[in-house]
Amino acid sequence: MSEQNSGKFLLTSIRDLDGRERDIRIAGGVITEISSGGELDGIQHEDEKVIECRGLQLLPGLVDLHTHLREPGREDAETIRSGSAAAAMGGFTAVHAMANTDPVADTAGVVEQVVRLGRDAGYCDVFAVGAVTQGLNGRELAELGAMAHSMANVRVFSDDGHCVFDSLVMRRALEYVKQFDGVIAQHAQDPRLTENAQMNEGKVSAKLGLAGWPAVAEEAIIARDVLLAEHVGARLHICHVSTAGSVEIIRWAKARGINVTAEVTPHHLLLTDDLVASYDPVFKVNPPLRTDVDVRALREALVDGTIDIVATDHAPHPKESKECEWSEAANGMIGLELALAVVQESIVKNKMASWRLVAQRMSISPARIGRIDDHGLELGVGIIANLTVVDERIERKVSEIKSVSKSSNNPYRDLILPGKVMHTFLHGNLVVHQGELVRPL
Amino acid sequence: MKAVLSSADITRALTRISHEIIEKNRGTAELVLLGIPTRGTHLAERIASEIGRIDAGEIPVGTLDITLHRDDLRSRPPRPLTPTRIPAGGIDGKRVVLVDDVLYSGRTIRAALDALGELGRPALVQLAVLIDRGHRELPIRADYVGKNLPTAHEEVVRVAIKEIDGEDSVSIANAHE
Amino acid sequence: MSDNATAMKKHLLSINDLTREDALLILDTADELARVSDAPIKKLPTLRGRTVVNLFYEDSTRTRISFEAAAKRLSADVINFSAKGSSVSKGESLKDTALTLQSMGADAVILRHGASGAAHRLAQWTNGVVINAGDGTHEHPTQALLDAFTIRKHLKRSSGNATGVGEDLSGLRISIVGDILHSRVARSNVLLLHLLGAKITLVAPPTLLPVGVEEWPVEICYDFNEAIEDCDAVMMLRLQLERMKSAFFPSAREYSRLFGLDRERLLHARKKPLILHPGPINRGLEISAESADAVESVILEQVANGVSVRMAVLYLLLGGAHE
Ligand SMILES: [Zn+2]
């Protein structure tokens, strides 16, 4: 999709997903040669750039099914250009831009514009998520078919930010997108149970005097929707699963053969609601940070496959939306640049998961759910070279990492996190080299 | 550290001050003793009982906290208040004798006079101290002095009394001791 | 004179900022300052040259006047900054306001705000001392301090100690009745009364208790008659009638029948309990008209106690140097 596919690269002694050292040759946008580590060393082709990768881990380019790029409408918080650059810095080669922009991505025109701006920026393949209902109103379906058949080729539909709460509308949406193999990505939140909700409902909210967002408001919607998906034989995806109870329901649904997939965000894998005690809205997010028990259940579910993927829910906000009282502040945190580091911290460092599993959850499975063909591919000669190279040995103070996102609502800023994305290849072109954008913003 | 007054010296000094108070006030009529916490309070009680013994009467004695009137509050973290106890008869029209352990800059007494001003209008106010170590920063002098003790600025005068410290003594130390 | 410097935290945002010793120090200092308030000249020079700002985003004349009187009796300069009609209502953020007040030289900001945690936020943005005068449904620490002060004065005095000075509240059983869920007064009181050793019972319909209340150091009782039996003090919370619209309870009549205080309910009390209410009372709702009269006297006393307690807080937070 991006420019000229002219780069020629030789990656030497890089570790594949099975832990073997490889030399990998890239040319014309695809992988042209793979051999055992060291074999191709010194056999350099003309115009070829050799990148020494000893000790570095190769991953298929990461795919994010849930990104808020804010354009059109809130270019002060993020643009498609800055957001896709942040994605590349985080090792992503594809992102799905959520529909809750201004105007809402509920027509072919808007989704095509989003994809075009992504292509023009050239940092990352940008796919558009279409709104389920017109203007996210929850009542009338948006032109789902027009978006699916547009140049944007939309397959994922979501009213994210809002729940498709009306049971009948949800049923119809699930049924309707079957004709083009689409999926409804549900933001599961019972709106009545979460009126004015500020944080997870539990012992911390009781103490802080903040209105509670009960787990049941998520779980009840998921329970309804898996039953609806079963009834109409449709494909359902659950956005940002945040509770142990939700995990149980999804596990049950999968055992029953229901066609449901689910995502978890990096922040729900690492952070808990205790952090709200500072009243710093950098920790305000929807669904809210939950408890230790939930974090443990989410990690286990991600490892055992009950939760299929990690999706960032990257939600940039300008300073003034966070430098205020908690209840006034906007929901959301940025996540593209550190998603892989947070996943490493949450499940790799403690040996719950291998890099192969990370590749599955952050690249292969999300690409399959989003029905995109050029990403999330098993390593092999001839595949399109969407690749990420990470140095897992580096540890960094988050506060010292410079970000390319336009927003700074980073909840990890007081932490030290492992791993650094060294190189990102998009269609065989180097977009991030040695942890820097090849073409600065 | 150098001992300056022994227990017996202190008792003698307080007895002498008691006699002087009676003499100067021509008796004990309308007399009220107010100690400045914390050691001044106990010294005031001792003087009152000594005057009572000499004069065979009960002398009203109280305590006057000056914390809220200090001019050096901002130089240190806030201090807890100590109680102010004014004898039942009040201080209006009385002959009030303030009692403190050491007279130094005079700022404590200035604060005590301010505090007193809010409680009533005495006929007159006198000052009794166990030690006058000099270095006044205000035009204040004591009417009754147990001992005049020339000191250097960097020296510290330590007054110990039985009620608080378990013994009666006065000594001088260098600041770093 | 005593040189025991206190080690209180810089701000008073929550009762959690206080140790038991801090809380007793505030009450004992208030006790001493109450005597000053009785003196003919009601002004002390203690905070001369210090500027205290009353920053009130919610109307609360009673609390504002109480803080203002306390600050003025300690000779502080007081600036009243009400959000209504000022730049605040024109969209200036709390942070901008904080920075403005700081550049004006405010040594302390007393903040009343509708958002839980607003005082915590303010403290992150300003160098001055922040005193929480009620933040959303979170806390109202000085109200709890004055409640504890009043309770101690009534229930812990003895022949040699007319005001209970130096005492904590151990051995007392105190019921807090009403809308616990939305009450900042209740949250602060639970923390403080527990800190001071009292046994606390919360009496409310389950809808008006927060999820997570199981973690609080309290007993829960749904039966007011049972709770009042063995009670030394009853703290009635003000009920906002609009709660009815969100299905918290069916009707005012049912609420007052089950959770209101009236003469008949008081017949269940073995001891005659001290009745407190943060005021103003909804007569006939949480307290029956005839019981309200009995409570009014304590409410008036609370006004005086409020000034003493707030003077103590201002003195202890502002009266000295903080390193
Ligand atoms: Zn969402």
C-alpha cells in the first residue's frame, strides 16, 4: 500500500518466533530469503542495507484493532499522521481507526478519507472502523454495506465509546454484516447502570466518593450479545474486556461454539483502580481500571486464548481534558507506543507467555478478525514484509521516552518498562530504524 | 556544661523573690501569679505557695499560654498550645506577676503582655524570672530576678526543675553540647 | 513553653491525612481556642500577614462564614472567591484559578467543590496549603472534626474535665443514619470516629450504602430501632429528595417511616443519645418537626464549635513554618 517498495535489507542473526537465529533478506516489499543465522552474513547484495540483529526478536508487524486517531475533528489531540507514526514507533504496521470522529465515520466518504490520509502519511496501514449506527445514535443502522464495498473495504463496525444498547438494533447489525463477512465490535456498557460513572465500583470507589461503574454493566451486555450472536449465527467481537466475570462469560460462549472474539487493552493487563486514589485523570478510562483479581483473570485469559487479542484503545486527549477535576476529565489513555512493552511486562517477563504467543495475540489474530491479508503472516519467503524488531533486554523509564503522539495522557509515566521497538518494516520499507522514525514527523 | 545554681540555690532564690513580691506590693492583696508555660508555670506555683506560707493566705495562681502571640511562629513548625488558666477572680484590677524561668530577648514577655491584654485589664503587671541572662531586644526588665547570669549569645541556659526534669538545677552549655 | 513541634501533613484533604495524635491535637487546640472565642476581644495576631482564600464552587454560606470567621479571628487576610459570577463560571479551569491564587500570594486555599478529589487536584497545582471544605461525595474533614469535638464535649466530660480535653472517643457507640452513599460528611466521620476509637453503625437502606462498604470499619444495620437502642450519639444526614428519582427509595413517607428520627423512635433508645445533624434540617423528612427542635440547640452549638475547630486547623497548618 505504501510508496515504492524499493528497500533492500539484510537482517542478520535475528531470533524468530521459535527462538532460532535467522538471516532474512527483504526486497521489493517481500521477504526474499530466509536462512540459518550467520549464513548470509558477508553475502551482501548490491544497494542492500545490512542490519545487525543479534539478540533482537523478530515479530510479524503488530496489528491494532482498536485505535482512536481523532481525525477528522480533534486534530488538536491526534492526527492520522501523528497517530500512525506513534503506531509505527510501537511496532504496529496496521491500525484500525475507530469511528467516533467528528464527523462520525458512518459513511463511505469518511472511511475512505481516513484510509487515504493513512496512506499519505505512510507510517502504517490505516484501516477504518465503520460506525454501526448513524452518528453513533444507537437507533438507525449506518450504511454498513456502502462502507464495506467502498475503497476502504470496511469489515469491522463499532459504535465504540457508546454501547449498541438496543437489543434489536444489535441483533440486526450482527445479522446484516454477515453478507460481507463483517464483525460488530461491541463496547459493552449498560448505559443506565453507568450513568455518571467515574471508576470501577468497589472498595476504592466507596472510599473516594466517585460514582461506580459496576462490572455487571459490562458482563450483562456481553452475556446478551453472545446469545444474540449465537441466535443469528453472526460474528461478534468484544472490545476492551475488563472484568473477570466477562472472561467467564466469553469462555462459556466459546465452549458453546459461539463465534465470538475478544480483546483486552494493555492498561487493563497492568493497572488497577488503586491508582485512582491520586484523583489524577490520567488514570480515567472507559471501561475503568479494575482490581488485581480482574488483572490476573485477564492475563490468564489472554494466555489461554479466551481473549484473542490485545488492542490498544489508544485514546489521545489534549492536556486541558486531563488537567482538571476527575469528573470533568475525558476518558482514555494513549497506548500505541508502549503496548508491546506493557504486554512484555504483563505476560512475557513473568514467563506466562512466549513471543510466539505475543505474535499471535498482537498480530496474527487481530489481522484475521479484521480480515486483512497483508498483515499477521507467518514468517516465510514471499510474504509481505510487515515486520517488527524488538530488543527485549532494554529497560526504560517511561518518563524519559519521547513520544510522537500529539497527546501525553500516558498512564505509565511513573513506571520502568521492558523492551524497545528497534525497527519497523512496512511493506518492506524501513519506517522505524534504531527506535527513531526514518521520516520524522 | 557548667553548673550555675544548685537545688538549694534555686530554693533560696525563689524564697527571696517571694519576700520581695510581698514587700514591693505591700502585702498580698489583689495579687495574682501567672506562670508562662511550661517551667514558669511550676515556678509560679512554688512562689505562690511560698508567699502563702509566709503570709498565711492562698495566692491565686494561673498559667498564661503565649504561643498564639509569638512573633517567631513562622521560624518553626506549628507548636501545640498549652492551656491558659486564669484564676476564678480574673485579672481585672489585679496586681499580676508574670513568672518565667529565663529572661533573654524579652520577646516572650512582649507576647505575654499581648496575651494578657486580651484577658482583661490588670492594675499593674510585674515580672519575676529565675535567671536574667541579658541580651535584651526590647525595653523590658524584670522586677524580681533570682540570678543575673552574664552569658554569650551562643551559650544555652538550661533550667531543670523537679516537676518536669526530676531535679532542680541551672547550668550553662555551649550550643553544640 | 512547650517546643513539641507537630508533624502534621501540609494539607487537610482527607481525614486519612491525620494520625490519631494529629486529630487529638486539633481537638485539644480547638478546645483551647474556644476559650479565646469567649473572650471580649476575639482576635489573635497569630496569622497576621497571611492570606487565606475561600474558594467556593458550591454555595455553602455556613461553611464559608465559619472558615472566614476562624481566619479573621487569627488575623489572617481573607479573600472570598465565589465561583458564581467570576471568571470561574466563564470556563477558567480549576488549575488556572489555582495558579492565579498562587500568584496573588495565597498562603492557604479553602476549597469547596462539587467534584470528588478537587482538593487533591488543587494540592497538586499550588504551593500553598489546601484545606478541603467539602469535595463532591468524597470528604468534608472539618465537619467531621467539629462533630467529633461536639461529641467529645458532651459525652467525654467529667468532673475534672469540663470539655473532655485530651480524651478520644473510645467506648462510644455512634450511629450515622441516612444517605451514606452520597455523603462526604459520612465518609469523613467514619474515618475520624474510627480513628478516635468509637464504634460506628451505619443505618441506611441498602441502596444508599456504597458497594465496597464491607471494607469500612463499621457495622451495618437496616433497622433504625435496633441501632438506636444502645447508641450514645446519632448523626442524621441530610437527604436530598431528588434521589427519589433515581429509584434509591420509593417515597419520602416510606423513607421517614424507616429511617427518619421521631419521638417514637427515640423511645427505643436506652440512653438518651446526643443528636447531631450537619444542617440545615429537612423537617419532617430525616427528622420529625418535634424532634428537630431538640436538635436545633446542638446545631447552634455546632456553629460555635465549627469556628473553633477551623481556627485550630488553620493555626496548625499555617501558624508555623513547614519544611
Ligand atoms: Zn470503547
